[in-house]
Amino acid sequence: MNPAFRVLSARALALALLLSVGASSSLAFQSMDDVRAAATARGLTTADLLAAAKTFTPSGMLDEYVMFSSGGHSGQVFAIGMPSMRLLKTIAVFTPEPWQGWGYGVGEEVMAGGDYGGEPVRWGDTHHPALSETAGDYDGQWLFINDKINARVGVIDLRDFEAKQIVKNPLTVSDHGGTFVTPNTEYVIEGGQYATPWGSAYAPLSEYKESYHGSVTLWKFDRRAGRIDRSKSFAMELPPYWQDLSDAGKGASDGWFFLNSINTEMATGGIESGNPPFEAGVSRNATDYLHIIDWKGAERVFQAGKADMIEGFPVISIKTAVAEGLIYLTPEPRSPHGVDVAPKGDFVVVSGKLDPHVTVYSTAKLKKAVAAKTFSGRDDWGIPILDFDAVVEAQVEVGLGPLHTQFGPEGYAYTSLFLDSAVARWTMGGSYGAGTPEPDWTLVHKTPVQYNVGHIGVAEGDTVSPDGKYLVAFNKWSVDRFLPPGPLLPQNFQLIDIANQGTSMPVIYDMPIGMGEPHYAQICKADKLNPWKVYPEVGWDPLHQRADLMAPKPGMERVTRNDEEGSVEVFMTAVRSHFKPEHVAVKVGDTITWRITNIERAVDATHGFAIPQYNINLSLEPGETATVEFTAHTAGTFPFYCSEFCSALHLEMVGYLLVEPTE
Ligand code: K7E
Ligand code: RUQ
Ligand code: CUA
């Protein structure tokens, strides 16, 4: 064959290919020149384009991670895809959420578990989500979240991303240490915070030392039931030191957990009490106490019946804990905040807002000091204080206002610096030292963030095997990062690329989280999660996660009235695009039990069910059944309708509730 012809035909082929691609998509004619032109028009730099390439997630592409963020005083939890930083779902927990039907027909039963006399509390202040773990690694099954303002714990089932249980702490009204879980989710731990008398009863502040208590509660999690088992849960009394953040040991420190404290001064005031101003009062001492607690020992002591009943709840007294060797203290830099256990459990990192160092305790040294009784003294409750120098491995100067630490896979640790508005990367030593090119226990780099960072989260960053790759800075202030939606500005979640070693750690995305004030988040590999796309069967009861035998099914729709009792039962189905039955006639004063099933099997075919004036709005996902009970208190004509746009005939998905006056 003539070589020239061969060249020509290859060219012709390429041209034909180009044209055929071009015919189906104009993208074939886009080039890097177009990218450059678009970037220039918007003033984007090469670094911006690189950040976009690392985060931009085209339609249909799925995220690699799901971040579960606390929702702060929204009372909820946010599920956010990473690296796209797209909000996937607000998970309703402590606060009603109409688009999920939470608190408007369903959800009340879960929320009622957190009521404790007085008016039902219908919001929460969520701080620390904790994913369930197996062998110290996220298993993608459950999520726990504390409510700091009322001392409650929520349990979320990750099969459907819905809250299933709320438990109220009987001992206190204030929690902050947790939730976090032990390495096999044996316990969900909730450390109290601001000390109160037991049960938050009244006692004057002058009786602070005698009558006010700290505590930590170990909620037993029953994985099979998917619920906290209150009957197997217990608490430990602690001094009224305002315990703060906490973390469970793992690996080398399995069987222990660590809690810090911010007010060993036991200051409760205040100008009125003649003390120095409050803030100075609680941070007068040079150090506070890290609490080191043997939970496996505490479990044995509890099971041996050595707990006292307080507010109907078993509590191991400090006296018993000291006698049984369950609790130790050691000094920690003043105004400490975060305490975080390294992946192998061999180091415990504490940072104090008023000290520019992170303080690294060695598990081996802690154990040795406990065994050798290397005590520097005892506190007022007789708790042994381990000598600081005997248990500290290193102190690393990282910057101003260190708060929280997370870990990477290769031996880097990351600490948020509130006052510096930066995230520090530093190297660990010991068995991690070989993983990083820099010397052990040294600051490597600081990335500025915008602004006032609180927690940080690294992908799987507090498990036994951190992924690294991404770090998110949960910034308290955003100031100038977004268009101002009035004076209440959103918090700023900043995604940082930590895939490279050394000093490369750029911010690659900003996400305004315009709801609540998130604190901590845990970041789970998406392939560990395996949520249902539709409920397993038609007639599924999500609260109990089983088929409901009473669920209305096609062919058995009806309205039955018991004249004697004045009760009405409705069996209704919902399917595109009608409710059946469409008319429900009752009389004023009737008690109504309204059962409704979404009989759809198609993914995403959700129907709503809303009744005006009766404060009812359900979200019925495919297969879901729900039961609402109410009294027909108001006579009138009430068109109920589907509140989810489900089909072309969605607006026609309607019916009438007729409530006939009795006289
Ligand atoms: Cu975990 Cu915000 Cu509750 Cu630190 S706290 S910042
Ligand atoms: S109608 S498709 Cu409510 Cu204006 Cu929306
Ligand atoms: Cu069903 Cu809209």
C-alpha cells in the first residue's frame, strides 16, 4: 500500500471520529483554550482550577465520602457528600422537620423519649456525632448524637437515616463529653458538663462543692435491637469540674476512656460572688485535670452490683471508683478543650486554648504510672493524680488556641487553631515517626482558614485506620466569604486537600452551612454505608423497622366508625396519583386513627400527606406505613393533599376530610 494513502486514511478516520463525536456532543469542540478563557473571565487562577478539578462533581457522579455533621442548635444532623460538599440530607432528631414529616404525625414517639416533665422540649444543641464502630473502625450502621442543652442522646439508624430513639440523661441537664463510642460500640458515652445537683434539682451555689456533681454516663447499645438499653446502662460520679470533651481508648488504650475538664477551680461566678470575673475564675489554675477512666473495670463493678441508685439510675460513686482503681487524674494545660486518641491508641492528645502546645500523653506511661502508683497527690475527692512528667510523651508548639486534633494515615496529626484561624499539621513520633519525612513531634505547616476554626474532621480521621486525603475545617465565622444574608452569617465548612505530605495543604472548597452552628463531624467512606433505596416491604413501619400487620394494603382501604366509642379508623393507601379512600367523613369529637401506606416500589416515589389546621404532615417513602392519631377538634371542610410533588397529577392527589358539627 502507498504510505501516503495510509497516512491520509488515518487522518480521515480521526476526522470522521471527531465529527461523529461532535455530532452527539458539542463537548468535542471544547479545548483547554475554552477553559482558560472561562477562567480568565471569572478571574480564576491555576490553583482555583486545580481545586475545581479535585472537587467539582458533575451531575450523576457520586461522592467518595459522607460527612455526618452536628447541626448545633438546629437540633439535627447533616449528611454531606465529600468532596462535592453537597448537602444530602438534614436528619431530623431533636427538632421537628416538616419536610420529613418529623413531629407532624410521626417522630413524636421518638422525641417523647427525651421529655422529662414540664413542657416538651422541641429543639436540641447537637455537638458530637459518633458513628458506630466495629474493631475501632466505622461500620456504617448507626449514628449517635448528643444534645448539650438538655443532656440527651439520639440514635439514628443508617439504613434509612432516621432517628429511632432519644434517651434523656436522668442525672444532669448538661452534657458535652460525647457522644463517642467504645471500639465495638458496646457503649455510647455521654459525659456531663456544667455540674448540677443530681437530676438538676435545686441547691444554692453556696453548696456547690457538696451538692453539685459531675458525671459520665455509659449507655449500653443493643445492636440487635438497634436501641440503647437503659436497663444495662450506668453512670459514674465525677467531681464538679465541668468535664468537657472525651474520647475512647482503642488499641493500646482499649478499655479506657479520657475526659478533660475546664473548671477544676470550681468557680461559679462571677462579679456578684466577689470572685474575679467568671472567665478568669474558671481559668485561674495553671492546669485542669484529664480524667482517665477504666470503663471495662467500671462495667465489672456495675455488674457486681456496686453502683448506687440515684434518680432511679445506677451510679458508681467516686468513692467506689477510687477504691476499685477505676479513675485517675493528671494535669493538663489550662482551659483544655479537645482530647483525641491516636489511631493505635498509644497516644492521647490534649490541647488547651490558653496554651500554644498540644500535650501528648503516652498510654504506656499512663499504665506504668497507674501500676507503680506514681501519684503526685490526690484531689479533694481522693482521686489519685498521676504525675504529669511521668505520663507525658511530648509537647508540640503548634500555635494559638489549639482545640481539636485529628489523625492522618502516615503519622501526621492535625490540630485546629482557633485564635490563629489555621489548621496545623505536625508529626507524631513513636511507631508513627517513620511515616513522615520530617522529624518527630514537630510542626510542619499551618494552613490559614476563614475564620475561627472549631473542630476539624479528617476522612475516617478518628478510627484505627484514618484515610487522610481530605480535612474539613468547621469554621465558626465566615465574615467576608459569602454574600451576606443579613447580619446572621453562615458558618464556613472549608475542605482542605491533605493528600500530599509536607507543606502542601491547600483549601479547595468553601461551603456555607446556613443552618445551626455545627461543631464536630465524622467522615465515613461512602461504600461503608448501605442504606435502603425503598423500604423492604410495602407496609413497613420505620420506627420498629419491621412490616406492620395493620398496614393498609391495596384492596383493604376503608373507613370504619364505631358509633358507641366515637372512634373512626381510616385505612388509606397512597399511590401516584391518588389517595384511597378520597373522602373521610367524621363528627366533631371523634378520635381518629388514620393509617396510611405508600404502596409504591419505585425509587424516590415519595408521597406526602398533609391535613390543614390539624398540624399533620407526613412524608411517606416508598413502602412506608404510618399511623396518626388525633381528635377531630374542629368542624369544617379540610382538603388533605400530597405535599411531595410526585407526578404530573400531583396537584390532583387530594381528598376531603369532612368534620361534621355535632349540633
Ligand atoms: Cu466539640 Cu464546638 Cu461542642 Cu469544640 S465543641 S469548638
Ligand atoms: S406548584 S411544581 Cu406548588 Cu407552583 Cu410547584
Ligand atoms: Cu403524591 Cu404528590
